[in-house]
Amino acid sequence: MLNSIKGGIKIRLNFVKVNPTENMTIFITDPLPRHLYKQIAKNVMKYGNLCAEQVGFIEKPSLENGEGCMKLHMMGDEFCANATRALAALLVYRQYPAIKQLEGKYIVPLEVSGSQDIIKCEVEITEEINRFISTASIPLHKGLYDFSIEFKGKLLEGTLVEFPGILHLVIKDQEIDDKEEFFREVKNKLYHLEWEALGVMFYDEAASYMEPLVYVKATDSLFWERGCGSGTAAIGVALSHQKQGSIDMMVNQPGGSLQITINFFENKVTNILLKGSVEIVAEGVVYT
């Protein structure tokens, strides 16, 4: 794993680059001590390296006889729905032996950082050998709160949706002219709360279109993501509570569309499903 290069020491790692709705993700497949995760993630995300929005590290399941067939640990200990869907697709692509097939779909149970529950995914193959349709059952949100903030003399209101490991603000974007400055104001207001990652989902309901801006505290990284799975789920949860009913809709975003299905029963959300395409983009070795 360690190689001397021009007098310095670099780590040589095996990686896979995946594309879940252009939320470009790097998986590091070699076992590593967790204290290295944050620095490695910062390095490989750079434009001059593998250029991605996030990094996940693939580990063995915590329990040898547990239900999960693999564990995904994200760079900032956060939960990521898109990366979860993508790892499920990768395991099908690699024909991982522990995966079961049911009615033409592959069932992939995973342990994922930020969630205490096993995440169950269903993966469908396509005519393209590196492209899959992957659906994840998302952990239910921990909280839903009204949120207001004064920005440039206007009082703006939105909805905070708290998932394990990540907090999202869903807000209409029509009155926000400087979105990154707005994000900084929101982050400052919410910084005292316990979260590993914070997203602002700028949402245009008429077009069912969102622009996700996501910050991960541990790596101090802020990205205009091309797609955000948990942010899509946050929009679904917010709308289901607003309409007091179930939701089944496509949410468009810069990198494509994700389907969100929310089951709503007796004044609460009972199930969240996120579905979309995943492509295996590249496999190889990275130096960092």
C-alpha cells in the first residue's frame, strides 16, 4: 500500500468511481484506519486528483453474523443515500456472493455510517453492463421543524428535516439572489446543533427542481452537488407533511432526476424509498 515516490511517502489505494445522479462518489476499497479517512477524502476529491463530491470507505460488516453484507463509512461519518444506492449497485456489478435475488431484483442489505439500522437496497440490472437502477429504503427522519431566517431585509421561511447524520433545509429559492451567502447565514445559525453534514435544498416546486448545496463538517467541504439523495428525501418528507398525504414524484436536479416515494399514514411518514440510476464510471489505483 505504501510506496516511496521521489523521496516522499504516498499511499497507493484501490478505488472505484461511481455516478449516482452525478453525485460523483469515490469508494476506497482497501482497509484503512479511520483516522486517515478525512485527509484521504480531502486529497482524492480534489480537481487534480479523482475529482468527486464525496468519498466513502468500504469496510467489513460490524457483526460477522449480522444482516449487512458490507459496511459503508462516509468521509465525515455522515449518512449518504446516493452513496448507499451506489455501493449496492457496485456489489451487484462485482457479483458479490452474499447477495440474494428476488423476482428479478438483487436484495442488498448494508450497514451505513449515520444510521443505526440496516439499509435495504434493491438493484435492477440494465442492458448496459455498468449501469443499474438502485432503490434504497431510507431511514426515517428524526425531526421536522419550521425554520425562519432574516436575509437581506427579508424574512425567509423553510422546513428543516433532520435525518441521522445530516440536516437539510428545504426552502423556495425565488427570493434568494446570493445562495452561498445565504448558506453561510444558515450554517452560522445552526452551527450549535449536532450534525455531521448540512444541506440547503433550494427548491422550485412548480418545476419540481432543486439545487443542493451541501457542507460536511469533518472535511470542511462545501459542494454544489449535482444530485443529493437525502436532500431529495427531505423534499419528499416536507411535502408529505405539508399535504398530509403520501408522495410519489420525480425531483429534478442538475445531474438528473431521482424518484422519491413517501408513505404517509396516520399523520406520519412510515416509509421512504429513493430510486435512481447508478453508473460504475472507473476502477483503478489512486496515489494520495
